[in-house]
Amino acid sequence: MLKVRLLSGTLRDRFVSWKLEIVYQFLLSNDDVRKLAAWLQSYFDDVWDRQIEEDLQLGKLDQLISRAEADIAAGNVRELDESFTEFEFK
């Protein structure tokens, strides 16, 4: 029987802990670990997308969208490429 101990913390932390428990219990191959990590990333991406969609429908992002639109209308934005050219990597 698979015994998995979920540590306290965020949902993501618990899933990462769960993944590590499985890796150590079954000594998954590197390929299987990569597949599991890809599946988990896809899962978290889907959860994030659903949360954003829900927040958008509930109006939780309205104020943020209004501020962004006002900044765009006022010309208070720059192209992303401009921002990166000014950034120095150290």
C-alpha cells in the first residue's frame, strides 16, 4: 500500500511533498520523474487558469484592469523590450 505523508503548507507544497515521497518510495527513473513533474506543472497551470477565470468573473480583477487601462490611455507604459534592455543581469 502506498503511504504518503502530506506536509502542512500550501496546496503546492503538499503536492511537491507528495511527489517527493513517491520518488523516494518507488525510486522512479529520471524519465518518470520528469513525466510526473510535467503532469504536476500542467495540473498547477490548470488550477491557476481556473482561479484567474473565476476571479475575473467575480470582478476581483476589475480594479487592476481599470488601473492598467488608465495607464495605457495616459501613456504610462513601455514596451517590454525597452524594460529588458535597461535591466542589468548581475
